[in-house]
Amino acid sequence: MATLGNPKNTIEILNKYKFVMQKKFGQNFLIDTHVLEKIINSADLTKDDFVLEIGPGIGTMTQYLAEAAREVVAVEIDTKLIPILEDTLSDYDNVTIINQDVLKLDIKKLAEERNGGKPIKVVANLPYYITTPIIMGLFESHVPIDSITIMVQKEVADRMKVGPGTKDYGALSLAVQYYADPYIVANVPPNCFMPRPNVGSAVIRLTRHKEVPVKVDDESLMFKIIRASFNQRRKTLVNGLNNSPEIHLSKELIAEALEEAGFLANIRGEALTLEQFAELSNIISRKMK
Ligand code: SAM
């Protein structure tokens, strides 16, 4: 039985191990069973599933995951949490703890070895300081993924969902929507965590597209163009692309490509949809050959 998701039991474990929470690791532990159940339900787990949990903390959500899935691998950076996890998860024989920085872990290889290369599910209450690199890393390294169900800062969840013409629209919105269908499951207030974060949170489920929604000849070029467009938000697309450290295109080539795509010369990146970025990237890719 999962037992940790309340303030009393969490404090008991923290005291037993004299554990001091570390801000630098984004440690805000969940203490609300309703929220935990909501996450587990929206992750839609079955006994066939292999789950990767990022940052298990003291194992609060890990217990729920172990009960719902076939196998759970939980990656935790903080060495001081490992003896605690060995204690709180001792009843489960389908959980493996890896003491490592998730950004340094070869998740594709892990999915290959532990799940025969079949799509995995990622479920996590993420450390907020590295939300974007974690999500981008999962998608861009082409880990076989079915879905990612995560707690993130509310503002970041909103950014993943929005389209052009809104202030939150950016490279993260486009990347997430290229790979997945985002759905906000619930908003979660600070009092559901210990200690309370300074920001509101939200659970978001990213369901991987079976097929990408737009045809792109060179995915990596498209994302370089997208990043260049939003790096300099107040600049026109021509200037953004021209000043990019990642791609080296002449102003003439960019101007020709924009004209061919039917955009005004002074258009800004934030006005373009994913389809339009794909089209522009395909034109630029042809012109670069
Ligand atoms: N899952 C627990 C819960 O819901 O109560 C803890 C969530 S807490 C927001 C984030 C966790 O991620 C912490 O346990 C923290 O130590 C861990 N963490 C932070 N950076 C990490 C990294 N780079 N790799 C793996 N785990 C990390």
C-alpha cells in the first residue's frame, strides 16, 4: 500500500533520516493523495507498462507507480535520498533506483535494455530548474515514448500548450507540439507540496504523436530556425536568423526564402505556426544545397 503522500508520514521519514531538503535540486515533495491519484490516473498505466520516474524524492509517487505498472526505474540525483528510497520501496520488487543525474543518463539505451525498445511512459514531479532540458532531451534523442505525464510550473505548462500570437508562445511550445499532444490535467496549488514552492504548478500529459503533424526535410534545421527566431523576440525573423550562432545563412538567402514562403520581409517569428516553420525550413534546406 502506498503510504507516504501526506504531511505526517513525510515528516516522519524526513526526521528518521535527518534529511534536509535541498533547494538546488528543486526538492518539493508531494503531500497530497488526491494529486498523486490524479497523476497516476492520467498516466493511464497498466501492468504491461515500463515507467521511468525522474526524481523520486522519498519515493512517494514511486509507490503508486510500482503498484500500477509492470516495472519502474527511478532516477534520483541526490545520494542522500538513496537509503531512504531503499527503505520506503522495500516492499516492491519491480522498482530499480538509479543514483544519477537524469540529464546524463542514456534513456534510449535504458528503454532498449529494459523494455525491448518498446515505448515507455515517463511520469514525474519534475525538478523545475531543469524542466525544459529534460523534456527536450526526451524528445530530441528519440527515446521511444508513449506519453510523458509530469508536474511542472504552471507557467511552463501554459507555454507548452499555446499557439502564435500569445506572449507565452515560443520554442518550447513548438517543440512540444511537434512531438506530442499536450493536455493540462490539473492545476496544483503550492500547499500540496513540502516545502511550498513560490509558484503554481500543473500536471500536464504529453501524448506522443503516432506521426509528426508536419513534413520536415531536416528536423534539426527546423529547430535551429525556431530557436533563432525566438532568441531575439523583438527582432524581425530576418535579423533573428541572420544573427544565429547555430546557422549561417546570408541575409539574401533568408529574404528569398521568406518571399518564396509568402511572408512579409518584416515578419516576426512569434507570428508563425508550426506548419509555417516547417515550410520555411524546407525552403531554406533546399536553398542551402
Ligand atoms: N517525486 C518526489 C515527489 O513527488 O514528492 C520528488 C519531486 S521533487 C519536485 C524533484 C526530485 O528530483 C527531487 O528528489 C530531486 O532531488 C530530484 N532531482 C533534481 N535534479 C535531478 C536530476 N538532474 N536528475 C535526477 N533527479 C533530480
